[in-house]
Amino acid sequence: MTSVYDSSGNRRFLKLWLGQLFSQAGTRMYQIAVMWWILSKHLENGGKFAGIFMLLVSLPSIFRKKKITQTIDRFSALKILITADLCAA
């Protein structure tokens, strides 16, 4: 059985995976904070506004799915992940 640290390819994957882990953790913390703010700001209709927020956040990727799949096919996955994380930052 080989270790994750055995080859440079695995080390690069580990760095990429850890970067994604921290990036996703930051994104999820942001979403939780926004949801918490929405629910505390709108006590009576918080659920409705939270649902609208979640819908609006997902719409861009739904409407752009064809362009997104073309981009994924055309470029390296590593470059896409790094570019997306840099844009999100």
C-alpha cells in the first residue's frame, strides 16, 4: 500500500484537495452566516426569504450549464479549479 506522500503527483493532488477543502469550508460558512442573518432579520417570513436566497444562488449555474460543461471539456481541471477559487476569493 502506498502513502499519499510517495510521489509528487500525489502531493500535488493532496495540496489541491486541501485547497478545495478550505475553499468549500469558507463558502459554506458564508452561506450559513447569510442564512442566519436572513432568518434573524425576517422572523415571520425567514423561511420564505431563505428559500428565495437559495434559489437565486443556484440559478446562475443552472442557466450557464452549457457554457460550464464546454469550459470543463476545453480546459484542464486543475486550471479550472484554481481559476474558480481565485475568482471566488
